[in-house]
Amino acid sequence: RKRPLRCARQWGKKANTTNTNPPKSRAGVVRAIDHLTNTASAGGTPAPKGPKESTRATLQEGIELYMKTHFLDMHGAAVFEADDKFHIVLAGVKLNLRNYWAGSWTSTWTLAGTQLMGTVKVHGHYFEDGNVQLQVSKDVPAITVDGGSDLVKSTVTAISEAEQVVQRGLEESYQNMSETTLQAIRRVMPITRTKMTWNLAAHRMTSQLRK
């Protein structure tokens, strides 16, 4: 619930509001945010509307449908219009604190005319008896989408395909991670600089002698 709120903040200034008062695109209001408690105030004032409000609203609906189809419960999306561009923010969070892990998927996109470009960020965190994190940031080069009446559908499709490429890349890296990344950071020898003797009988004898 926290990350979608935080992601929406970064576009506050681009939507002609302050970073403490970002717009809530679906409700069409500007709400104050308490950065210490990460909460938004109730009510709010009407958000300024751009000349392409109808397109922005339709794009918002298309993005929300995409999020509902491909993301789990904790997700959020917002579309803002500023500087004759559309700024799109997507965020999904999955928490499993009982098993000591959490993860988030966030992406930000800028649509200028028929040119779409963005950045996808993935953050995984496992913290049982340690602190292991995976952080991935992938810049998506400009994609040309269809204009006119197909603008919204083409934009959502382009975002979906680009994020699927990132997803497949992660899955492929997981398959090779044990032989590449994890092997590279593993100690060749223990800190004692003495090789471990993997002899089960010897270890059992040592355990018995200690009793």
C-alpha cells in the first residue's frame, strides 16, 4: 500500500502541483500527503485539468484494467498530463512478512505524441537471518505507438510487451544465477583459509567426542 502512494508523488511537480500535494488522477483531486506517516488527507481540492483530459481519463482506465489483469492485490496506477505529455506510473507490491520476504515492481512511462519510453524497476528483499536484496532497473528505449483512436490500446499493449520482456529476462537470469552470480560472490575458501573436509563419519566422531 505504501509504494503506489510514493510513486505517484514523483510526478507531483509535473502535474502543476507540489510534491507534498500530488494529484489523485482517478478522483480528480489534489490531496496533502504526510511524508512521516505516508498517509493522504481525505477530501482534497479539484486537480487542474489539461486540454487532453478525455484522453488521459481513457488511458487511466486502460492502465487500470492492465494492472487488474496482470498484478496482484496491492497495486496502483496513475496517469497525469503535463507539458503536453502523459506521465504514467505503475506500482505493484507483494508482502509476505511471515516468511521474511517482500517485493515490488514499479514502472514510469512518458508518452509524448506517439513516442513512449519508460523505466522498469524491480526490488526483491529477503531478510530472515540476513539481508539479501535484488534490485533491477531497466530503461525501455522509445517505442512508437499508434495515434488517434488506437492511442490508448496501443500504449497499454506496448507497456505490457515491454514489461513482459523484463519479466522473461529475470526468469532466464534466475536459471543461470547459481552458476554465475552466486558462484562469483561465494568464498572459494572459508575465512580460516582451510578447506573443509566433507567427511560425514569424521564429523560424527568429532560430535561424539565433544559430548
